[in-house]
Amino acid sequence: MQAIVLAAGEGTRMRPLSGSVPKPMLPVAEEPLVAHTVRAAVEAGADELVLVVGYEAETVREHFGEEYAGIPVKYAIQEEQRGTADAVRSARDHIDGQFAVLNGDNLYDTPAVKRLLSNGPSVGTFRVDDPSNYGVISADGDTVTGIVEKPDDPPTDLANTGAYVFPEEARDWLDVGESERGEFEITDVVEQVIEEYDVTPVELERWLDVGRPWELLEANEWKLGELERDVQGDVSDQAVIDGTVVVEEGATVKAGVVIEGPALIRSGASIGPNAYIRGATLVGKDVKVGHSVEVKNSVLSPGATVGHLSYVGDSVLGRDVNFGAGTNVANLRHDDANIKFTVKGDRVSTDRRKFGVVAGDEVKTGINTSLTPGLKLSTGATTLPGDVVTRDK
């Protein structure tokens, strides 16, 4: 079966991390986010992949090439991001037979995707506490009876996960009208399939929509937790590696370093001496973590540097960020309230008690900078030595 994976979006809610890297290509453990979706589709039995690309499309092409895990890869261009039906429509010329659609910025558990692909027309669902934030599926036993987008009074607690199997006939149903949001919605296509076919709800055991920076942390917590210990790099005899830790060949771990898994230290990274890595932490390629630095439950993107005597907790650092010596990230409010973060101009709750900063590419801090919880540092932002930063920059 063909699997169409949607990977065209810029990810405006993910800014500043998506300033130069499309959201589906942001790092999650050893692969970009979208690669986990693609791998789930391949392991579930997909025999052809169609990647819908748009923003920074060449980045996606360079990663996947013409073949991935032995499966041929084709590409379709979505010129403007105008909804999921529009995205799938851009791949219409490639559709040949029954086809699956998966969101490239979602994580799915592979067994559920396998059930989805073996059930004929179907929709992936996931039980949530507040379904009003999602598309909501109604079902009568093993048959989907309806789908509604973000209802005020949800009929069920089954969220639509953006995972579908469509009959070939749906290829001709993609020319839907524009919705009130000004987009072409795939849910309109699903409604027509429900009218013509028996559609099976397939409940996922695990699912994550990765749309905002703290959800990138959640994604890494999930995937780093699936790693198996594998220490290949240059690790000092005076370092301590505890738990599920991967140190790739070409990485260096110096004397006095303690790493408590789950953690992944990628090729070219240099840790220490006397540094402490803990929690679900991804240290990307060519990252430098200096003397007596502590990094906890964070994502350090390729090329980032955290200078000596610094602390980084529950944070995401973009590419080539340079934190000067003594930079300290606060990740907890004095009143213990959940931390808020700015998304598209609005302060919204992360639903996380601990959350530090999100630094865009090439951010630079002066020595002894203090950063308060929930800060957004825009691409290229700088601070002066000794700054105490309490507002987004």
C-alpha cells in the first residue's frame, strides 16, 4: 500500500526553531521527526512512500533521497499550505490503489499503524482528556459514524490522529470546498468516505502531535526512551555512563563526565570534562558541552555550544546556538504554576511544571546570563554579559 506522508508545513507554532529547518525535520532522537512517521509506515507494511513537501523541500529530499529503508520514495510539491486535503491533492497523480495518509509531524505507535493499514478504509483515533481541541470521531462499535472539527460539545473523547486509509475512489474526492478557516480540510473527504464505505476506527495506544516546542521535548522523551544502550565513541575511563545511553562513533566523552540515560550523544559531539547529562537529553552532532556544565532533559541541535559552568534544563537549543560561560536557565516558577510560552503572539500554557527556554538558530548569550522560564529567544538574538532576561527577545 502507498503511504502519503505530509511534510510540507513550515510550523509557525514551532518558531523560532522552524526558522530555517522545516518542522518535520526537527531532531527527535537519531532521526528527524518525519523519519519516525516514515519508518512506522514502512514497518507497518507500506511498499511505496509519497512525501508531500513544500517549505524548505530540499532539506527533506536530501535526507530521504529516492529510496528509504529499501522502499521507493516519490515527492509531491504543495505550493501553498492550504490544508490537508490540498496537501493530499498535490500527490493525486501518484495515487494508484488504496492509500494511507499520515501526518509527518505526528508520532504514531507502529503496531497501530500496522492495524490501520490492514483494515481497509479506516481512521486512527486516540482517547484524550479534552477532545474540544481536536477533530473528534464518533463511532458505533467498529464503524465510524462521523467526524467533527474542534467541537464545543464533543460527542466522544476520540481524537482524530490524522492517520487514514482511503479507498482509491477518494482520489477523485479531494476537490473539496474551502472551509471557514480558509483551508481545504481532509475531514470533508473523510465524511464522504464514511457515507460510501464502512470505515473502521483504529485506536492508537500512543500518539503525539508535535506542533509546539515543548512537544518536541515530549517527542524526544518518547523516542530516547526506546533506545538500547550502545557506547561506540571515545569515552574516558574516568567517565560514568549509567542506564540507556547511546554514544555514537566520533563523539568524545571526557574525564569526570556523568551521563544518566536515556540520552543520545551524536557523532562529533564533545562532552566535558566534568559535565553532567541527565534526563531524556539529545546532544546533537558537533555539539560542545563544556567543563562543569549540567544539561537536563533538553534538546541541543547540531553545532550548539554550552560554555563551561552553565546549566540548561528542559530546553530546546537550535542550530549553532552559543551559550557563554555561566549561562543559567531557570526552568521552574517560584509559585510552582505551569509555565507559559509565546505561540503566534499569545502566551499559552505548556502544561509543564518545568520548562526552560527555546533558543532559535545562532542565538548567543554573554557570560553569566540568566534566562527565566518560558523564554523565546529569536533566531540570532544576543545578550550582554550578566544580563537577566525576563522577556522574549
